[in-house]
Amino acid sequence: MNNYKFDIVHSLSGINAEDWNSLNNGNTVTSYEFLAALEETGNVGDESGWLPAHLIATLNKRLVGSAPLYIKTHSYGEYIFDWAWADAYHRSGLDYYPKLVSAVPFTPTTGPRLLAADLDVKNALANAVLSFTKDNQLSSFHCLYPEEEDLLVWKKSGCLLRKSIQFHWTNQNYENFTQYLSSMKSVKRKKIKQERKRVIDSDVKFRTISGDQACEDDWEFFYDCYQHTYNIRGSNPYLNFDFFLELKNKIGKNTLLIIASQSGQRVAAALNILSNDTILGRYWGAKKYIPGLHFETCYYQTIEYAIEHGYKKFEGGAQGEHKLSRGLEGVETNSAHWLAHPQFSDAVGNFLDREGAAIGEYHENLTTRTPFKTL
């Protein structure tokens, strides 16, 4: 057996960016630049309730594995909801927080969580993560949105598995948006055409710009829109403007701004993240309401871009069955959980069995409601 050396680091600043990125298969949101931007701009840290505690594995002083980890004092910004578990702990006189989370903060997208080229290293990382959880008397460990290989590692380590649903669009090698529409049932195709025409008739035009080519004023406008989305609900955005500027400066070529203007005046913006063959639909906002503007800015413009540039998938995120009729289909996503308290672990396991069956039925129901033609 290899003698890996494990360390916990509370900042990425002491890690070589190239070494970290060599382990994550080109995934943008687990890249050194993305995660470091969250730290350097104060979006994660002591005051945010996301304390970085990244696990690194070295062999002969060479980085061979890592896991982005955070000690959490709340459950905000995770998109896998465990508030009821926290409440049950509280009612039983137990502390649910702090807990340990393996995730990309504020980013519900599937990807690598055990960053390593070798399965043996991944298994060792998983065991070290659970040992850290126990040794530091944390209530629990949660891995959110792991890719399939990592999920199997967590299952082998004794974690409980949980399913949830997101809505993703898949590129079936469409030549253009027209061909994409032709694959849909007539009633759905007609509805999309009507929605798009309504936006055109409102004199709305779009600019699609790579983030590194967009000027700072465009980024400021995007952030104004993004912030407005939260403000109208009486809340504040998770992410500050400095974070987005870091993305522009460090990995701007992996971001895509879509800006909508009406009669020459900018009215809405969306920011997507480009990661390998996938577009991640992440942030959006509008300064005024225009019928159909949200669907056009967030979905149709992005799908057109994906077709034109050969992207295989567009992740539209969780929630909202309205995405189904726009061509985004329900897919199962996963998380893994380990709870230190035996009785609570058993209770949560029973709950997840029931919830998983319901999620399976829901997913099956979504499949029967596909907007696409069937043979």
C-alpha cells in the first residue's frame, strides 16, 4: 500500500495551481482559479460560514490527490436540503453544526469531488475525509453533486446515498436550432416559436460575449442584474462583484455573458460557465419584465450557442418544471452523506430510502412528459 501523507489546508494560496488543476480533468468549477477566487474575494471564509479545510494527499512530496472541503455552520448555498435534519438534531438537544461538506460553494453542478488520477488515491482520500470528520467531532459529512466514480467511492466508504432532480439539455448532434425544434412535438415547438417571436417583437436583441472579451462595464451590468434578482426577494446575493471580476481576469475564456437590450438599452444578462463539453447555466437577472425574456436569455440563446459550438450538454439547474417544455429533461443527480450519530444515521437512511423511491417515480413521470417526439 502506498504511504500517502494527508494534510488539511485552510487556503489554496499555498498550493501550486498547476498541480491542483492536473487532478480535476479540466472541470472549470473545481479548478484552482474558480475555488481560489471564492476565497480571495471573501465569499468563503470564517465570516461566510464556509471555512475552507481542503484535504491534500502527497506521495514523496508530490500532490497526488485533493478534495475541496468546507466546515459549515449553516446549510445555505448547497442546494441539497438538510434543514430538516438540522432541526431534528436541535430538537434532540444535539448540534448539527459544524458539519463537513465536499462541494463547490453556491454551485449545484455535478463534477469531481475526489480529485485524483488513481482510484486507490480516491479511496484513500475518502477514508481520510471520514477520519477527519470523526477526529474533529463534526456531526456529519456531505458530498454534494459528485460524479459517478466518486459516488461509488463514497458508497464503498459507508456513506448514505441521496438522489435529487435537475434539468439538463442534451445536444443530439443538432446542426442548428431549427433542427432542434423539429425534434419536438408540434405543440411544444409552436410554443417555443411563439415565445421567441414575442421577444423579437419587443425589440430585444442579444449579444453573446466570451467573458475575457467583455468589458468591465458589461460585467458591472451583469452583476447589477444578478443582484437585482436577490434584492426583489428581500435578500442579498451569495457572491460579490469582486468574485466575478476574478473570473473575468483568471478564467474569462471559460465564461459566457449573454446580454439583452431593448431599443438599445440593456435590460437583462445571464452568465454561463463553460466546462469541457458542458455549459453550466448559473446566474441571471433582469432590470425589467418582458414576456419571454427569461426563457430566451437563459435557455434558447444558450442552446443556440451550444449547438453552434458543439457543446454536448447544458445544465439548467434544479427546480422548475417549466424547463421541461423548453427541451431540458429531468436527470437524477446525487449526493453522499455520513452521520456520526448511529440512531440519526439509521433514521436518515430510512428517510432516504423513502425519498429515493419518490424521486425515482417523479423522474419516471418526467420521462413520460418529454417534449420530444417518440417513436
